[in-house]
Amino acid sequence: MKRIIKKIIIPLCSVILVTSCNKDFLNTQPLDKAAAASTWSDASLSEMFITDLYNGIQEGYMQQNSLDNQTDNCLFNFGRQAIMESDVSPSNGSGVPGTMEWGNMYGKIRAANLALENLAKSSIDAGMIARLKGETYFMRAYYYNQLLRYYGGVPLIKTSYLLSTPDFTIARSSYADCVTAIVSDLDSSALLLNGKSMASGRASKAAALALKSRVLINAASDIHDKTKASAKSTLLGGFANYDLLGYSSGSQAARWTAAKDAAKAVLDLGDVGYKLDLTAPQTKDDAIADHIKLSLARGGAEKEVYFAKYYINAATDDWGAWYPRNNMPNGYHGWSSTEPTQNLVDNYEMMDGTKFSWSNPAQAAAPYENRDPRFYADVFYDGGAWKPRTTDGAAIDPFGELQFGTYETGTAGAGKPYFGIDTRNSSIENWNGTRTGYVIKKFMDPNPAIVDMNQKQEVPTVLLRQTEVVFNYIEACLETGDEATAKTWLNRIRFRAGLPATTLSGSALVDLYRNERNVEMLVEDQRFFDARRWMIAPTTFGEKVRIMVITGKLKAGKTVATYRYSKDNYDYDYHVQNIESGVENRAWNDKVYFPPIRLEEMNKNKKLIQNPGYN
């Protein structure tokens, strides 16, 4: 959503010439902004002000450097992730997404506070005021939650500071107080927006309740319960100000019940989901097609969306619209920015619901066959079909199939190595090839016209959708002992994905749920927070990046001039290894559970307490 209020620039000399004899010159209004009195007495200007609140969302997970690159799921192609190497400090807080950056969020929170103060005394239509207030409460809650789930408790500011304010510094509020304040804003938003038909991309009652579900599922999690956190981390447990990070008292069981009720309240709004009424697994092809529809929010799957940022190519130049350029393989002149790891790929089950295993000779010889259908929708892998190449690429690969390996061409026994067009040795471009053997495919528009770095796409960043709420409900059911309900809903997601029902129970069911959540919501800014709140980061984020190295050797008697994936012509070897030293040296430190507040913020506000491990 691009900024609506634009500046009008007029040469100063023209203004002076026209007004040099006008005694009222010094009393004229600036042309690049509306006066406060005009803004809040005019419905259109008031709405424009509220619309600008949405700009703090920025690209969401469509940014070039996805948050999943700071997890075990993916690797960023253009630089080491300090947070994954535990090499972060108040003076080196690199990798903070703009929509969680302290200053950006507080800028929008101040604007929201200003709006609420002025809407309370505005003379515009009461119905319009109610809607705008509902949107403002939602956006303030959204931005506070972005800060809360990244840093822990933050200063709660509910009024707009003025130049006459004697003291701009304020201490961090407790985690519990932040949750209460955010939930209160969301309840107000839901009430004010109840029954109102909202345009796409704007807050709604459903969005407010869905965000409330996210807030409360996080609040109920182990990292925010001092007893559980202390058992798993001496650093967190020994922090003198743990109330900034979670609850030192109260019932975690009660918090899980509240989270369950919040998720159920969203589901009770009605059927806005997509194909969650199946009673058996659908076919592989249908499952692939539906997962793509869900990622693109089209083809019927758009009804799953509660809240999203939309792009219009003719009007926007946001980086989210440039997702194809940022992420297509380099053989299509893309930048391969987000690269799935072998760690992630191994988590996709087989079609029969069993785990993939490199110890199984048949599976190791054909690791991309008979996998969870979501794999084929989410990941560019060697031999997978995609779009026709650009003119220069088509001369090398006329088939439009991904080439991430090194293959023999010519005649068996006397052949020469050919480096795949999508590798870092590509004859098209070699600076932006994948390091892991994979490139992200999810959210990529399949339109063949969008084929290289010069085309944008209009795929929205979906920030809240029903599947997340369903997962929240499943998790809360598991934590409150209602396995039967949890399995019912989990199987609905599995059926949509083409997988069989699960019969697991206990900890095995919890593990399956967590894997399902990760695979289904890949690259949707979930894994970064989920592994932290479950406190499994030491064994997941702490893993070394594993990559795939593929070689293809011609079979005896075969001659190939132009390479194409073929099991008839080639014997393929799939070798998994750790990424080379120096690209990224992942290591976990418990201080990274809560990233540091930047040094400049600490210097500006001496009342702030830094997160544990950074002093």
C-alpha cells in the first residue's frame, strides 16, 4: 500500500513573485500537508491520515531478506546473518526487519496516538469516526505486537508527545502489561469494526480477532513462563527483570485456555478458510495446485485472508512487488535471495505420511520423488519444471527445468562437465546462484510473462490468515489435553496437503504438529518466533546449514549434447554436506532468544533496561 499523501513541490521563486505584495503571505498554509484542524474536520483527510498508518507494514515477509533466512529453514544469498551466528550486540543489531525496527514502529504508534486523540473530538460523521478508530486501534496493536514478540516488553505510550513534554523517556512495561494493552486495543477494534464491510488491505473485526489469537498463543508459550524458561535457559531464568520477558506468576494453563478461546472465537466467525472440510487426502496434483493458490491468495483461496498488504504494479515500486527478481533462480536472471536448506527439505514427509530418510536407499537415490506435495509448490529443486527461459537462457536450456548440479555432456566415458544454468558456475550469471542447491518458489507468480528481473508481480503479503489461527487452535488444544480435537483439525490441513490422517499421540503428535506448522507456513515469518517460544532453537537454529551437491554421470552408451534431466540418460548422485566454512557459521546463544535493543535507543532513553546477555 503506497503512501497516499504526496508532497507538492513548487519553486520558491514562483511563490515569492506571486505573493510579494500580499500581506497575508506569512499566514498561508503549506501546500505539502494539511493543517491539523483541516485534517480532523474533513472525512477524506482523516481517512488519508489513517491510511498512512498501514505504511509501517512495509514489505512484511516479502522483503528480500526474509526472516526465515534467520532460521534453520533458509539461507540468505548475500551476506552472513549475524543473529544466526549469535554475533549480535546493541551496536550490531543487523537483520532487524523494518516492520519490527524500534524507531519505525514507534513512529507509527505515535501517529496512531495522535489519530485517536483527534478523532475523539472530531466533527466528522460518527460512523466514520468509529471505523477509523477501529482501524487505528488495530494498527497500534499490530505495531506494539511486532515489538513485543521481537524484544519482549517495551514502553507503552498511549499519548502523543508534544514539544512541551518535559520528559520523553519512559521505562519498559512488563510483558504482561503489554499483552493486556494489546488485547485491549484489539477488543476495541473488533467492537468498533463489527458489522462493517472493509476494503481489502484494511483492518477488520476478523483481523483483530486473528491478531489477538497470535498474541495470546505467544503469551502462553514456554519462553514467557518463568518456570519453564528457567528450566531450559539459565540466562533467561537468571535475568533480574524477567517480567520484561514473560510471566513470573499466574497460571500457564489459564493462558493456554485463553489462547484456545481466542482462536476458537475466530473460527466461530464462519467458514472463511479454504478446503478445510475434506474428509480424506486429495490427489497430489490437487494438493500442489491448492498450496500454490494459498500462497498467491487467489483461485478461491483469497477467502482465507484476514489481513494482507496488496501490490498494484502500475502504482507501486515496493520491494514486495519485486519478489520474482529477488528470488527466482539466477538462470532466470533472478537473485536467489532466499535459499531453502537441506535441513528444511528433509522435513517434508513422504506422500504416505512417513518420514524421509537418507538411510533408505530408494529414497536417497530419488530424494525428490513421492514427497509431501507442498515441497513441489514451495521449493525450486534440481530437475523441477518451471517457466520457459528468457531468450539467452532458452538457448542453453530449451526445456525450462531447474539445473542445480554438475552434469556430464557429450559421450559417456569421454564427456565434459557442464555446470547447470542455475548454479554459481552458470554461463548466464554466476554471482547470484544458489549455495544450498535450492531456491524458494513459494509466492512466485507462475505467469510465464513474469520470467526475469524486469517484471514485478501482484501477489499480496498475507499477514494474517485462517490457517495460522487453525494451527493456534491445534496447539492450544494439545496444551490443554484435547488431543482428539487437535487431531481433527490437524488432519484437515493434512488432507488439503494430500497427506494421510495421523494416528500419533503425546509428544510425537506435538512434534508432528510443529513440523506441519513449519512446512505449511514456510517463509511467513513464523519459524523465527515459533522455535524461540517453544525453546527448541538450540537444536534447530544451532544446526549447521546442510546443502545439496548433485552430479549427473552419463550412463554407458549414452550421448547428450544439450543437458536435460533424465534418469534414462544419467545416474545421479545426491550428496548432503555442511555449507563451506565462511559462508555462514551458525551457532546458538541463549541471548538471541530476545535480540538486543539498539545502542542508540538505549542512549536516548536511560530508563530502558537491556535484554539479557548484552551488557
